[in-house]
Amino acid sequence: MPEQTNSRFVIVDTGCANLSSVKFAIKRLGFDAEITDDVTKIKATEKVILPGVGNAKHAMENIREKNLVACIQGLKQPVLGFCLGMQLMCTDSRESSALSHTKTDSDEGVEIIDCLNLIPTSVAPLEANGLRLPHMGWNTLTSVIDHPVFAGINVGDYFYFVHSFAAPVSDYTAASCEYGSAFSAAIVKDNFVGCQFHPERSGANGSKIIKNFLEM
């Protein structure tokens, strides 16, 4: 049998719907990435992308069923999360208690979803202060740190968002945005970087972030 080769870049198959759009965004930049949930391939690859749309509860159920939790938590190579993928990097996420009656926060009356605990911050409903939810469309960054993934990205640059939950501004915030209140547009810790916006849908600026990540 021919020897199996590993792709330099892997998109983790979390069972979410935007996997192909992420792959096409990478292909447009002249790179190729394999969509897989194979633990061996994920561990062996050079860079990992963790995409996601939908809710944290469903995504984490998929990740657990695929036995990917320990694999992702143990990755030492650069990992980039998109939208829900960023939220899954956090310690936990809060969603409607109507989804489940298991572990709840009695003060808020909402379910707490244990996430991957890669970056010590929590995800909560976006405090839109009367603005329409979900936060959907183009918005500008109000801050951005000096980091290889964000090279050439500046305050005021536009990115495309679709979300109703967000991580607060914290010590792990790599970029911030405002929609009714300030929230983390991107977070970072060690080799893990997450973007609340959709880089694959954010035009030239989003492509720049993906290219920075793949080339760094």
C-alpha cells in the first residue's frame, strides 16, 4: 500500500456547515487544506483551522463524539478558530436553558456549556443594548495587537460578523469591536488564535489574516 501523506494544513471537521467555504477561501490564496476528523492527521499537520457555525452545545457534542477534545487540547502547532470555532476555544459558553436541563447557572438561568478551555475566558450573550441580534454584517475593529496573524490589520478595518454570543474584552483580547458594547473580535493565548468574525467572508482583510496564519 502507498504511504499515507499528511496535509500541511487541516480544517477540523466539527460537523458544522461552513467547512467547504473555509476550504475554498484557503484555495483562493493558492493553498490547500484537508477537511478531516482523523486524530493522527490533525496531530501531524503544520497548521490547524477550527471553524464553526451554530451553537456551542451541538459543536461540543460533535467534538466529543469524534474523540477530538484531548487531541485539540494537546496541539502545539498554530491553531486558528473562526467564529464559533473561536468560542469553542474558551472555557465555557452560556446558552438557553431550554436546550438542556443539565448544568445551569442559577443566577442567570442559562446553561453553561463546557468548551475546550484553551483560552481562559467565557462566552456570554452579546450585550447589544437594544441593537438587533444577531450582530450580522460588517463592523470595524476598535483595537488590534501586534501579532503575526494580524500583520497589516489596523484599527478601523472592516470584518464580517454573524453572532449573538461573544467573549468579553480581557487580557486575552487580540482585537476588539463594538456593537452595543465592547467585545473581543479576536483572542489569543500561546499557539491558539480565535477570530469572532468570519475571515473567509471578510474580503481582502479576512484573506490577509488567513494568509498570515498559513505563512507564519
